[in-house]
Amino acid sequence: MAETINADMGANVWKILVKEGDQVEEDQVFLILEAMKMEIPVMAEDAGTVGRIHVAEGDVVASGQPLLDFEEE
């Protein structure tokens, strides 16, 4: 089932660890956000495939903003 992963809070996109088309495992980290001097990993809840990535490293995102599309297996 396809879903869009959104930011839980306003933050900076610190590091993107996947690329479009990557196969990921459950609990694998997609990207790391930085807010209030804390690193916040955004992880896969299930195995699947990364779709479109909506952000780039260094972007500032708002709460609820789409980060990436993900297709669960």
C-alpha cells in the first residue's frame, strides 16, 4: 500500500539515507531530521520501496509536510 511519510514537526532535513527506488527493511532509517539540537530519525514501519523523495538535505520542513512516498510490501 502506498503512503506519504510526513514530518511530525518543523525541522531541518539533516541527512537523507535512501534514494528513490531503494528497497528498505522494517525499521530502516529513511532520513534524519534535526530540531532543537536533536536528531530525529524517520524510519520505515515495514519493508518496502522508496518512491518520490519530496525534500533535499538542508531543507526546512513544517509539521505535516511530505518527506517521501513509500510503497509497503
